[in-house]
Amino acid sequence: MIKLAAAGLALTAIYSDYPAFLKRNGVIEAYTDRGPIVEMIVRCPAGTGIMSYSKLERVYCSSKFKCTAKLQSAVSDTCR
């Protein structure tokens, strides 16, 4: 029951931020918090990529559906 309540609370927040606006050399250009999933736009050498972070499973997933616990691994897979 507690997990269900936590998941319900996680679903209510939708928030966007643009950290690259202030930190020009950052990896994350923007992110949107959609509750249990955070969608991120990341910088790649040839442009940008989209990936996600699961708050419930605590993994980063690249755009190629490969999930890992490390941000940099998911960014590298997304930018290939």
C-alpha cells in the first residue's frame, strides 16, 4: 500500500528545467519531471539526444532502450 501511495505522489508532479542555460558545458540541456519518469535532453558531439531516468527503478535508459545505473553510460549509448 505504501508503494502505491508513493507512486501516486510521484505521478502528480510535472516540472521542467533548463540547467544548460546557466551551465553551458553541462551534459544535460533540459529535463522534464513527469512523476516516476524524468525525460532528459542531453548534449552529444553531433547534436542532442533524448533519454530517461526511472525514479522507481533508479536507472537511466538511453534512446536505444539500454538501461544502466550510471548516467554517463546511458549518455554515451544515446550519443552513438
